[in-house]
Amino acid sequence: MQDIVNFLIENPEVLEKVVNGEASLLGVDLDDVLGLIEGIKEAGKLFSTFWL
Amino acid sequence: MHMGVVGIEETLTLVKQYMKHSITSCVKNTDLKNLLLSFLEKREELPFAQITIIHHQSFSGKDEEIALLAAAVELLVLSFDMLDDLEDLDNVDEPWMKVEHPVSLNAATTLYTLGQQAVLSLQSPYKLQIIEAFTKFSIQAMEGQHVDLKNLILTEDECLEVMKNKSGSLIALASISGMLLAGANSPLVEEYSYQIGLAAQIDNDFRDLFNPLKNDVSSQKKTLAFLYLQKKYNDQAIEILKGFQSGKPINEYFSSSLNFKQKLIDAGVAQYLNVMKQIAINKATRMIRQLPIEENQSERLNTHLIIELNPKNKER
């Protein structure tokens, strides 16, 4: 997952195509694709949360 | 008492009473007894007890002993928290870190034993299964802690396995014991508990990057963040690694907490950690919705585990 995240950060246009359904990430299941999109686009949320 | 008509808040009050009673009735030494009671003072929200109670209720459990079981879970988790701090030598503001460590260590093992004792005192026909769950997930958490302490992690997969064992096992213990007391047993509960443990641990590890009372940065602990940085995808990652190795408090190295936050975004670490957290949450949510319980119960469970226990929007 490290390499996929780095690739999408370095190539934001690919991430946008995935978001718009114009491209797909081969071999990545739906939970992971949704996590990639939300995780990268809303990374700032990590700064204001904690759990147990 | 009937759990169908008693809410979580009232049950948590009972849980606290059971925790105190467990100490006062089993420990005769006044000094040790008072020390243990003082450690309970800071435990206000009892999140693991909440997980046990809500699982019991979600699986239609109405057993009067749920508060006693939840107290056993909290005693056990408290002992694990104490042992973790004593082993990592951090969180120095915790009360057990302010007394002689051998004394705290003995107190932690006492609490661990009291947790086991509380489970043994259950009258439930499912007691044996609950004891087995306590033992299984305690050992798993200890195994995760061992690998973590030895800092033997080399890969992302190894790191996820340790997080699953160390953090997920205690959530699994809390969830599954509550479910078992209701006479139910779904394997999905163990699986999503690990995912919730992962998400929680990612947030906590991220928060600890900014916490000068934690040793994660200075000891270069092999967290997901550290492993990502070690890939050295960009100059910012290399700079953060240098900051870790500098021996200085990380916020000081980068002049301010704000600068360090920006550096984590520029390096891609914040995005990576958030991706890993979101994936874990998505998997947990999907499994919770597949549980063989009524839809309103699975939604309530999801709300409690993913939304209420998750972001408390505390400003750093």
C-alpha cells in the first residue's frame, strides 16, 4: 500500500480519474480503493482525532 | 436489574462499583488496596467496558452479570495499559509512573489477576467460553507487545500484524466476551475488532509523534509512519528521519508543531496513515453490517464503534 499511496500523491491526476470512474486500480479491492480516495483527499482529518 | 431497561450510563456506574469492589474484597493489604483504588480514579469513560456492554445488548443479551464482566474487562485492560507504560517507560504523567516502578509492576499484575478472578466469579453458563476468550486475546496482546518491544518489525505487513495483536486483541476481548455472555458467537466480531484496533492504533501512533512524553520518536519505533518514511520517497521524508535521529524534541527540530504537521503532509505520511485508517474503518463497517443481528442494532453498533469512539475532535 505504501507504493500505491506514494504513486497517487505524486500523480494526482490519476487519483482524480479513479474518483471520476475514468480509471481503476487493478488488483485493489473496493474497501481499499475507497480508503485510498478518502484517505488521501481528507488527510487533514488525522490531525484532529484520536480514539480509545 | 434488567439490561433491557438499563442504559449504558447506569451500567457504567455499576461497572465502576464492581471494579472497586473487586479490589476492596480481594486485596487485604491496605497500602496496595489504596494504590489500586487511586489508579481507578482517572478511568472515567471506561471505553472497553462500553464495548463489552454494547455487544451484549446488540446480540439481545439481558444478563445481569454484564456489569461484572465489563468490570473484569476494564481491570484487565488497565493492567495492560500499566504494563505497556512500564515497559515503554513513557506516559510519565500517569499515576503508576509516579511511584516506584517495581511497586507499579506488582500492582499491574494484581489488577490482571483481579480481572481473571472477576470472570471466574461469573455464574453464566458461557463462563468457560469467556475465560477462553480472555486467555486467547490476552496472550495475543502479549505476543504483539513482545514483537513491538523487540522492535523486530521490518515490513508493512509485519507492522499491521503487531498492531492487530497488540491493539485489536483487547478490543476483540471486550467485544467477544460481551457477545458470548449473550449466548451468541459470530466470527465476524473478532475480524472487525482487529480492524477497529488498527484504526485506533494508527490515530494513537500519529498523535504520539507530537507527544514529548512518548518515546516513539526518540526510540525510532517501527510504526507505520516510520516504515513509510524509511522508503525515502521524497526529500521531506529524509528530513523527518533526520529530525527523528537528531535526539531533539521533534516539534523543536522543525521550529513548531505546525511546521512538523506540514512536513508530514509534504512527505505523504499523513495521507498514507489516513488511507490505512480509512481502509480499516471501511472493512469494519462492512463486517458490522453483515452481523446476524437486527439492522437497527448493527447501525447502533457501527455508530458506537466507528463514530462515537473514534473522532473526539480534540485539538492538538
